[in-house]
Amino acid sequence: MSLDAPLAPHSPASPEALDSEERVSTIPFRVFSTVGMVGDSPAMRHLRAEVLCYARTSAPVLIRGETGSGKELVARALHLASRRANAPFVAVNVATLRRDLLASELFGHERGAFTGAVTRHRGLFEQADHGTLFLDELGELSLSVQTDLLRVLETGEVRSVGGERSRVVDVRVVAATHRHLGTLVAEGRFRADLYYRLHVLPVIVPPLRERKEDLSAIAEQLLARLRPEVGLRCLTPGALAVLRKYDWPGNIRQLFNVLRRATARVDTMELRADAMRDALRVELCDMQPGGRHAPLTNAMIAEALLKSGGRVAGAARVLGVPRSTLRDRLRVYGREASSEDAPSLAESSTALVTEP
């Protein structure tokens, strides 16, 4: 089950049934629930407004956001809200493609172009003609492929590997990355001209920790997706309170994993606070000194806090984990931690966390 699949059944009328004027006035408001962009936080309202605005054009869109934050959902919403909705939406994570085959995958190849090319292959640009091509993890493109991509964006033409002539395509490119492309440009790892060609309509997807008021709606959508596997499930207020204490570095994808783990371990319809704590224990593990993957136990945290004089930042260094990981561990078990309350943490370190 892919996290980037729509989070709810596609119940609205098909796009083919609506003319262009009706599409502009009605379909955008259905699109968000279809792809799973739920929630009413200020950050989410701003993101939806940007999608509606940018869907009116065919200019390139560059989406930036943390891993698991839902960048592909934004790309799908842009496509479905646009006048290209009847045409293909083609998505590819370029980081998963072999570097020596990237050009062939994107632009196609002719028969005999290289060993193993026994037939002509239509590249992703051709497959997405008149529609939208979503390039995820754009920062992983090699410089040579970046040059070819720049040429396509400038001319609207693609030339397949081994081909003698170019083909005209009408494709809207939506790219996404969790990396700062400006930094890659400064390091010489990303072409500046390609960056400015793509950075026309920028979109930033907020991380889940910045819109925790949406957590209830998102969790409800995710549990609805799990219903065919586990039946009807719902979160109690106490379970939601536990989830809100965690900062979700893996964002919606991590939340989905935790809910799936909880539903697999508990047979009751209601998912309670203890079920959420149990499911979160796996997330509260991190790489420890020496490269071993082990949970942060009561004794380890207490010892680290004593060594650091009760300071969370120092304890995190002793444990070899990010400060956010240590704070998350403390929050989940009901205690807020910060450097300001270091003395009280040091004094009561052995009672900070319930033993897993």
C-alpha cells in the first residue's frame, strides 16, 4: 500500500463529465479530499490556496518538503485541479532509477541504441504528453541528465537515446525534493540555470509537527485506508493526545506506519493511549554509539542526564542521538523537557520514562 496513493475513495464525478468552467468552480474543492490533503490548519489552508492558484497555469512547480510530508499528494492535486486532469499523470522517483538508465527512462530510447534495447521505448516525457510529469527527489539527478532536462524545458522537445530527431511534447513538469537545491547549486552539484527554470512556482509542504491540529483528520483518513485490512478503527482522545506529543520526523508516512502497527497489535475497534505508546516505542529508537540500533531505555537516559548535569542537549550528545529524539521520548511518556528545566530533570531522571 503506497502512502502516495489517494487517501480516500474517488467519489466525485469524473473530470470528463465537467466542462472547463465547471472544473474551475467545483472540482478543485473535491480534489483535496480525493488525494488526502485534509485538515484545516492555517498552513494547510495556505497550501490549498497555492495549489488552486498554480493549477491555472502550466508553469513548472518546485515542491519542497521533508520526507513523508505528502509532496506527491500536492502534485496530484495540482494535476487534478488543472485543465490537464484528463491527460496522464506520470510520477517517478528519480532516486530509484539506475543512473545509467535515467536518460532512457526520461526521454526514451530507440531500438539498438545500446545493449539490451531490443525495442523502442517511450520515455516518461512522451508518456505524460498533454499531462503532468512529477519528478520526485530531483536533487538526485546527475549533471548530465540535468543538462538534457534543461533542454526539454527550454524547447519543449525530447530526443530519445539513439534517436536522430526530436519530438515535441506538451508536459507540465512538477518537481519535488527534500533537499535545498540552492545549497546544491552553491556546491556545484545542481545546475543554476535548471534551478531557476524550475523555481518558477515554489511550494513548501509544511511538516506534520507544524500542523498538529490536522493530526486527527489525517489519522482518520489513514485509518479509513486500513479499513479493508483491519476493519473499522478509531482513536480515543487519549490516543490522540499521545500522538500530538510526538514531533513526527517521518511526517505522514511515519504516522501511517505507527497506526498500521497499532491496528496489527490490537483487536479492539478503539485504539487507546497505551496502544499508541506501544506502537511508538519502535519509533523512539535511534542509532546508538557504535552503530547499533537499540532503544533508549530508562537507565541509558538517566545515566546520560546525570553525566550531562541534567541538560538535554548534553544528554543527547552522550547518547549519540538528536536532541529531538530525546525530547520526543520524554514527551510521549508525559513529561516536557527543555534545557531550562535541567535541574528537575537531573533530580528525577530515574522516573522520566516508563520502562519499555
